[in-house]
Amino acid sequence: MVTLVTASTLLFSLFAYASYEKLKIYPTFVQQLSLSPVTKGYENFLAWFVPSLEILLALSLLFKRTRLTALWGSFFLMLLFTVYVFVVPHFYQQHTCSCGGIISKLSWKGHFYMNLGFTLLAATAVSLFPYTRKQLA
């Protein structure tokens, strides 16, 4: 059974790792964003915005007071990433992945399923939140 702590820990780990990897290869990350047909022209903004948002969500997942908002943010961010990973290889000729580390080694299909799994994890955690709060009261 998925618990809020488990979901929050997994999402925290994903966002902390992903943001670190993006910032570690920052020049490459900007270049990859500039090559993507979807993000081209927004690469300088996105290169700071996406890792910053991932860090903010990761930190917010750690605290009970901000956890529900962070879970909703995680759901929407992962949904956006999932749509992106589906759309690019299906509708564009040029495919660039701006992920770093282990995630960049995944195929587009593998990346899609990983993102879908984390999207469903966040959705499950959001749906469990009211139930869990009642149990804790």
C-alpha cells in the first residue's frame, strides 16, 4: 500500500536527483533545451525555472504543512513532463532529452512509463491525503 510518506519520499528523491543532474550539466541542459522544438526559445528561462521548481517541490514534500500543495505541484509537473515525453517523439522529427544522469539513459518509451508511474504516484498520494489526515486526527 502506498503511504503519503512513501510517495513523498519517492517524489522527493526524484526531484532532488533530477534538479541536481540538470544543474550539474547546466550548459548541456541549456543546449538540449534549445534543440527541442517544444522548448526552443525558452531555454534560458526553463534552465533555471525547472530545476528551481523541482527543488522547491522536493523541499515542500518534507514538511506536513506544505505536503499537499507539493503533491499537487508534483502531480501537475509530472503530468507536464509525461505529456512532453509522449508528444516529442510522436509529433516532432528532432528528439532531444534534456534530462541528466540515469534518466537520460532511458528510451523515450521507458521515460514515458517512468513519468507516468510518478504521475500516478502523486495522484494517488493526493487522493489519500484527506483520508490519512482523518486517520491522524
